[in-house]
Amino acid sequence: MSRDQDRVQRFHSGGPWETEVGYSRAIRVGDRVLVSGTTAARGEEPIPGGAGEQARIALETIEFVLEQAGSEMRDVVRSRIFVVDLAHNGDAVLAAYGRALRGARPTISTLGVAALVDPRLLVEIEVEAIVGAGAVYEG
């Protein structure tokens, strides 16, 4: 096994497209954890209609996979949020995001998009974390 194979770990959340499309929910390389765009889609569970609730569910999945990778929400250093109808759904999404990540204070990009992979989905969130970053002094 190469040194890179020793360092790279792949994590899955059981999401409906991970196996079908062929991607990992998260990949850890050294202390860096990259989390794929995450939505409220959870297998056979119904997708809620509200963007804020969808964001909350996506963030729960992100928290779960970060923990699998040996990290936590306070270690998040970068986030990207994709929102369908940003003018209508943005406030609810950002409120859910703030509840989950306010303490981490990562960088953020929030983008309005025309659609996501499933027309019922209104928000997709991806993050990057550095294990232990949450313990770093903030000046």
C-alpha cells in the first residue's frame, strides 16, 4: 500500500446516491476533512418541504460524517451553501446554518441556484474541516 493510501480515508452516510453515483460523503486526508455537497435526502425518508428544515437535516448528516472522520462541527473552516430561490429560502437556510456553525465561524459562500439533483431539494451544503481547528485561538 502506498503512503497516500495510508493517509486517505473515505466515509459514507448511506445516502441514496453515494453508491449509485460513486462518491464518498467525506474524505479525510491527514487532518483535512472534505465533505461532499449534502442535502436532506436520506434514503427512503421523506424530504421535508421547508428549506430551513432541509438545511437542518443536511447539517445533521454533515455532523455525523465529520464525527466518523474524527472531526466535529467546530473544526469546519469553509462552507458552501447552494440554495434554490435564494431570495425566498435564504433566511431560513442561514438561520439553520447559524445554529449549527455559529461557534465555528468558518468562511462561507452562499449561492442561489436554479435547481438541485432532485426537484424537491432546496438546499445543498458542503464543508471543509481541519481536525482540531476549533481549538485554535480566535483573534
